[in-house]
Amino acid sequence: MRRILWGRDTSSNVMKVIWLLEELKLPYERMDVGGAFGKTDTPSYRAMNPTGLVPTLQEDEFSMWESNAIMRYICMSAAGDLPYYPDLMRQRGRIDQWLDCQQTQLNRPMGVVFWGMVRTKPADRDAAALAQGVADAGRIWGFLEEPLSRHNYIAGDQLSIADIAWGVHVHRWFTMEIDRPPAPQLRAWYDRLLKRPVYKAHIARPLV
């Protein structure tokens, strides 16, 4: 089977899938599309992914999109009961709630802050929007303080795809020059992630 991950490696959503594939040591090819690379508006790409966004996972004639759905699929299609997405339904439910929370709660304010701080020239920044984005994101990052006070990772004592979904963003959060609220458990979790070779190689990179 030929496995292709379509998407540039500077996209947070593509990073999620790269991180998981690398942790699982699954073979894959990656094709640069999206952003400056373009190519997501072509008929062939839209046939795989009607949203025109990244990532898209292609396995021979099968393809799927949406990063968190792709991570679930990879875990469920891999052999064995993986700690990244365990078979026990209550453990999966806990992971799923954090996956959805990342998409529905964290994405918007983190997007405001990241685009404002990293991809907008200082002279063109909207200071009020940035301040509100930082405040909103800081409140949502605060959701993790309680669970991370009880165990090393978001949904338990093992790394899961919930950590991957949030972990690609926490590097940005602690790297950007912003006034962050205190979050000692979040910082300790980020420091644990930094000790993981895959995280250091593929996620903890300069922001672009």
C-alpha cells in the first residue's frame, strides 16, 4: 500500500498527522500542497478533499481529510490496542472530547494570535484583536491545568492523539512573544513533549 500525506509541514493540522505517523513508525510519503505551494484547487485534489484544505491522507484509491479524523483512522487501522487511541470506550470518549475541544474551542483564538504575531507584519497588526485572541486562548489553555495536575498527559498517563492535537499548538503558544497567563501544569506538559524526539524534530521548530 502506498500512503501519501498531502500538505505542507508548516501547517499545524498536517503536523498532527506527521507526528502520529512518525511515532508509529509507519511508512509514508508527503507531498507539499497548500499555502505557498498551492495545488489544492486542482480537480484531482478536490476529488480527494472537497474543502481544498490540508491535510489529506491517501492510501491507494482511498482518501480522507480532517486531521483529527485522520488520526483516529490511523490508530484504528493499525494493529493492536494502541495507547494513542485505546479500545476501551471510556478512554476513547475522554480522548474524543479533547479532540473536539481543540477544534471547536482552541482553533479560532490560536489562529488569531498565530496569524497576527507570526504571519502579519508588526505595522499591520490589529492590537485589539490580538489582545482578545490571547485572552481567549489563555482561558482555553487553562482547561488543561486540572487534568494535567492528575496525570502526565491530557487523557491519562500515556501520550494520546489528544496530546498530539493540542501539542502542535502549545509550541506556538510558548514560543510567540505574548503575555501569557500563568499555567504551570501546561508548561510542565510542554516540557515533557520537548523530550520526545519526534516532537523536537517535527513540531518544535521555528515559527513560520
